[in-house]
Amino acid sequence: MQFTSEQRLDDAVLEREFTLDEIPGILWTPGSASTSAPAPLILLSPPPLGLRKAYPRLVARARHSAADGFATATIELPGSGDRPRWPAAEQARADLRRAMEAGEPVSDEIIDALTLPLVEKAVPEWQAALDALLSLPEIGGPVGYSGGVISIGTRLAAVEPRISAAVLFAGSFVPRAMFEEARKVTIPLHVLLQWDDEGNDRQAALDLFDAFGSKEKTLHANMGGHTGVPQFAGDAAAQFFTRHLK
């Protein structure tokens, strides 16, 4: 991990950009992290539109988490931002748009082509990032995961034992293969679902929630579209991490 820039957003948050094997990322730490006990960590997964476009939402969540004593980190997803594009993924996105604009069902083939290669590449990258982040003296466990694509969070929660709790956003199409993986997830989960999300198969999201093997899992469903998550739902997610990571 190589830090490339540093700025203090205020007295409470230090923001550092980094690269890890040419993958861009950002780390936010509470101002007291270097002078007190290492901060617990939340992995903050961005949407596929890229870190720069998603930055306002990410930094707002990072500030909120820092106020609660958490460090947060994010990395650019494969094929997003300035990272190389995948022709196959671009074709899958075009097929998805075409089906949705025509009012046709989105086929399993389109969902698999859009999501499964992303999961296969993104999860090992998150694990490598976690290795690097936990080697820093100001960062400690336990570790949480927050964000979408929900299939990435499902795979990571199933295979990465260092993650103790996860907040998942049900805002993306889910391949059928992920339902079997969901049964292997046993950590506490807090799942957010926007009931009228135009880019999400609501029934698939409900079925995935049902499939999770966690003894503690909570579904927060709210009216509204993809970007309409109410503030109180975000506050509940923050309280969830405080209960399980501190």
C-alpha cells in the first residue's frame, strides 16, 4: 500500500488516498486514532459508478463513522473509475439497459455476465486491501463491511473470517448462484432495501435475505427509489456497527 495524498478534513478526520497494486483507494481515520487504541475498521464498498462520482456519499458516511470512532476505507471496483474497462461487462450492461427499456424480464444470463465476474475479481482485492489496512498501527479489529453490490458483500461475508458484521444494500440484481453462498453467511447482518428501486428485483432481494444463514439478520425496507434511503435507516446501520464492532 502506497499513500499518495493526505488531508485533514477537520480536527476529527484524516483522509489519505492510496494505491494497492494500482487499485485506487481512500482511508479515513479518526483524528485520535494515532494517539489512542487502534480504531475498528469498516470496509466501505462504493457503487460501480466510480470513486470520484461516489465521493460525496462516501465521505459523508466516513465522517459519520469517524465520529463513532471507526476508521473506514474504500477501493475502486474492477472496471470502474479510471480502472480498465471490461468489454464483456460493458456488453452485459448494454444488454441490461436494452431489456429494461423494452420492459422485458432480465435474463439469468445477463445477470450472471454482469455480476459474477465482478464478484470473482473484487473479493480477492478486498481481502488484499484488508491485509494491508490491518498492518497499519492505527487500524485494528474487529472489521465490518458496508455497501453494495450485494453479491460482493455476500461472497466476502461467506469467505472472509475477519469480517464480524455487515450492512448490505439490496440494490442490484442477484445471480442464482449467490443464494447457495448466502446460506454460508453466519455473521450479523443489517440489510437495507428500497421498495421501489427500479434497478433491483425486489423478490430476489427478499429471497436472498431469507437465504442468509445468520442467526441475527435484520431487513429495513423503506418506500422510495434507489437513492432514497432515509436518514434514519442510515442511523440504524451506524448503531448496528456500534453494537457489533465496539
